[in-house]
Amino acid sequence: MSHPSSGDPQRQLFLLKVSVGFLVLFALVILAIPGVIPKPLRILIAAADLIAAATIWLLGRQKLNR
């Protein structure tokens, strides 16, 4: 049985960049598009997305550098 991290490191780095990029893009879209969600809640959601993106990026880079 192989470990999930035993794949191609270049592919994993690409997927890491895509997932982090999607989270950052989603945070910017939430802030930019006006809607029925109040502004403070949109800022909170966007901040949570950016924190999640930073966490995924840091943990992913640590795992790939092993």
C-alpha cells in the first residue's frame, strides 16, 4: 500500500498552487462582488479563505520539502 504523498512532486506542487490560487481568487471575488451578504461578513469570509490558503501553502510546502 503506497502513501498518498508518494506521487510525483511536480504534480503535487501544481495541485498545491491551483488550490491556493483558487482560495485567493475566491476571497477576492467575495470582496469585489456586491451582494446580499453584509460587508463585515464578506470580509470575515475572505479573511478565512486567505488564512486557509496560507495554511495549505505552508503545510504543503513543508510536506513536499521532505
